[in-house]
Amino acid sequence: MNQSKEMTRLAVAALEDKKASEVKIIDIEHISTLADYFIIASGTNRNQVQAMADSVEEALSKAGYEPKQIEGYQNANWILMDYGDIVLHLFDEENRLFYDLERIWRDGKLIEKEAI
């Protein structure tokens, strides 16, 4: 099985477990060397965004995947979790609208979780 797809499946399930909203998966494999997939999700407040990050980190760690870098956890208005093959962007709702990563990465292919 493709490692980046497995990581994406685990991460999305962990986000859904914490009631993340507007979870989007963008396939950027053919337009960037940064990663294969970006996962973007929102939480309603700082505690939820941190809980989403904790849930992802725990799920991926259990499967043997460790983050290269995690930024923004303390403020939790935008937590970036870099796992190499996948990069997660966890936002509060206000910052997600402000940064609008879906527009910036619109050349990527938006994919449904069922396709992973």
C-alpha cells in the first residue's frame, strides 16, 4: 500500500474523530515536491484544534510515522504538521478563511477521502 495514502487515511480518521470540519484532501504530488497530499481542516476553537493535532499525532505515531516538524501548536490558530509525504494544516475558522489555502493550491487535485 502507498505510504502517503495510508498516512492520509489515518490522519483524516483521526481528524473526524475530533469532529474536525471542512476536511479537504488536496493531491499536490504532480505540482509540488513539498508533499504528496495536503490535508486542511478546521476547528471551532483553540482546544479543538489542539485536540485534532493530538489525535493525528497519536494515530500516526501508533502506525510508526513521526512528524518532521509541528508548528503553531501553542497558539493553535494554524497548526502545521509536516510528515514528509503529507502535510496537515489545522486552522481555526477565521484563519482558514484568511489564508485560503484551497485557493492558493487550486492547481492541486481535490480528492474525496473514499478515493484514498
